[in-house]
Amino acid sequence: MQATARNHVGKLTGLLTVVSLALVFGAVLGAIPQRLLPQAPATVLEAIPHANAAISALAIVTILAGIRAVRRGDIRRHRQLMLTTFGLFAAFLTLYLYRVVLRGPTDFTGPAAVETYVYFPVLGIHILLAILAIPLVYYVLLLAASYPVAQLSETNHPRAGKAAATLWLISFTLGIVVYAMLYVIW
């Protein structure tokens, strides 16, 4: 299994990326019918953005701790933290998609000038970095799953992992800024 995955890391990365992005764009564009999902109470749907902000903050902590662990040579801890981060990302994405399918994207209610010159640029960068991070995250996870730890340094895992972590950190941080503009400030 490990050798088979190793021979198809690129294809698996592409497949997982396409499926993930199709789900995100399908939810945001209203292509996923609401009737396919169970309806949660309004209080649950209203709590999702707040839960996702907390998940994002925790993911930032686990990414930074994972970077620190690998720099110290603690590969086992690094692996645990990066898998935890991926689990947090999966939870975030599941909750986000669930809410967007049932409620649609949240409208910005602040001043028009802030929306145009601050909110939309921050949101756009957040989305772009999230889209760029997805294939890198899958790629480094698939490399880590398909190669022995001793051989990972001979792959693109370290270089792609740095890029993935950087994009992930910035995207999660900007996501919290978007959350603050939607739910805290306005």
C-alpha cells in the first residue's frame, strides 16, 4: 500500500484537491441541495462561525508548535501536531460547508468603503491562500504517509511542508480577521 501510494502521490494530490475544491465551490455557489443535509437548530448554525474561529486559532497554535518540533528534531511530535492540524482543518471545512449549504455565505454588514477596500481584499487573499494551500497540504501528508521517516528529507516534503505551513498560517490568520469583521466588529 505504501509503495503504491508513493508511486501516485501527484495523482492522489490532484484528485483530493479537485474533490475538495468542488465541494467548497459547490457549497458556496449553491450547487449542493440543502435537502441532502440534516437541518440543525438555528443555535447550532449560529455557533459554527464562532467554533470555526476557535478551530482556526487552535490550528495556528498546532502549526507553530509543529514547526518548532521539527526544528528541534522531534519528528514524532511534528507528525502528531501536523495530523492534528489537518484534523482541525477537516473539522473547520466540514462545519463551514455545512453552514454555507444551509444558510449561504454571510454578508458583510459594515460600511461600504470598508467592504470594498478592506474586507474584500482580505477575504480574497484568504481564499486564494486557502486554495493554494490545499494541494500542498495533501502533497506533504501523502509524502509523509508513503515514505519512511528516514527518507522524507530526500523528498520534496521539507520544502513543500514549509510552503504549506506558511500558506496555512496566513490563511487561518486572515480567516480570523474575516470572522472578526463579520461577527465581532460589525
